[in-house]
Amino acid sequence: MNSKLLNKPVIGVVGGIGSGKSEVARMFARCGGDLFDADSEVHGLLKDEAVKLQIKNCFGEAIFDLQGEIDRRELAKIVFGETKSRELLESILHPLILRNAEQKIKIFKEFSKFSFLVMDIPLIIEKGWSKLCSFLIFVDCDRTQRLRRCEKRGWTESEWEKRENSQMPLTKKALFCEYRIDNSGDLAYTNKQVLDLIEKLNLPCHKTL
């Protein structure tokens, strides 16, 4: 086994939009791991007054609701519609997400009782942050299922495609990953693969799914 896996590994979970990578990450965490959820981090950052001011200065007041909070859907329409806008938002948020991720790993390595740490960061490969991880797991799912899941969130096919196209092609992303989970079946099928991989990697598993 890779020596990086022997002492409290950091596991990166990646996949296409709507692949269910966040659910897979939570499955691993429920088996005895800690979890870093980038989407939750973004939710928190978008409520930070300093961050909100930066975003207001860049994108205007139209993306704020009547309570003075950022309307994520309105912001997404802007940033996924134009590359420069997306890069501008990323220049505000990503340094903060990376800082928080590095702090999480440091605390996990030095103090945490958890056996492993799961990183759910959608652009972890694109941003070069995969070096933070011991290894990567690719969550595979076909295009039709991924689109159907996103439509249930209220997205249009066009919105899904814009987000999908903002990321690395999945065939290329999969090449960076040491392991694969097929999430095209039911949850029981995915659960079994997670447990099998935990056993294969000899990770301590304190809970069952």
C-alpha cells in the first residue's frame, strides 16, 4: 500500500455534476471519517459580511435578496454564463476555501480522533489542490442520470451544461483518480462499493452504512 495511506489518509472524492459525489463522501464519513464539504464552506462564506461586500462591489446589488443575503441562483446565472465573472468570484472564494481546507487537514492530522478525512471539493483537481489528498476516488454516473438529478434540484438542462462545461472533462478527470465508485445504481449498490473499498484500503470502519 502507498505509504501515504498508512497514517490517517485524506481522501478526495470527485465526479461530474449530479454524480452523487457528495452522498458518496458522506457515506465514507459515516464509516468513521471526518468530512470537509466545500459547498457548506461556500454557504458560510457567502454570509460573511466582508465576503458579501467584495461580491457586491464586483457583481452589484441585484444578486441580493430583500434580507440582504446573496441569492445563490442569481449569482450562478452570472458566473456560469461568462468565464471572466466565474473567475472573478473564484478569486474571492477559492483562497478562503483553500485556507479552510488546509486548516482542516492540519487539525485532523494533529488532533482529530477520526481515522480518515474526506474532502468533497468539486474543483480539487482543476485547482491543483489534489496534492492535499492521499488519493482520489472518482464517482461515476452516466449523463442522463446526472441531468435528471439536477433537474430535480430545479435546474434547466442549459444551467447544468454550463456548470458541467466549466469543469474538466470527466474522461480526463477520471485519469487522476486511483479508485472508482459506480453510483449509477441504487444506494445499496453504492454502499457496498464504499464498504468494499474501505476494507480494501484497510481503513478503520467504526460504523456501518
